[in-house]
Amino acid sequence: MPWVKWLVLIIFFAIVLSLASAMLHLVHDYRGESKRMVRALTWRIGLSITLFIVLWATWKLGWIEPRGMKS
């Protein structure tokens, strides 16, 4: 299932973008009145939970398999 890898990468990239957006809003909000940083961090939490659910569901369906670490 190559599309699962792309889906995971897209969600992970969205998580990183959301985190960068929150950092940008933190730096540029001098008075602390804006809720944009909180909104960006809320999106990051939602995307992280979504990524976990996608990985768990694809593992349970047998679309992906865990690989052991090779030493």
C-alpha cells in the first residue's frame, strides 16, 4: 500500500507546519491577545491523534507491518 506511506508523510508534514505556524504566532504576538497560536497547537494535537489512528488502523488491517531493528 504505497498510498499509506504518502498519507502518513502528508499528515506528518502538516503537523510540522502547524508547529511552525504556532511558533510564528508566538513570536509576532507582542500583546498576547491573539488566539492564533492556541488554534495552531490545537490543530497539531488533532493531526497527531489522526496520525496515530491511521497508523493503528493500517496495522490492524494488515496494510503495514512492524519491522524489527537490525543491529
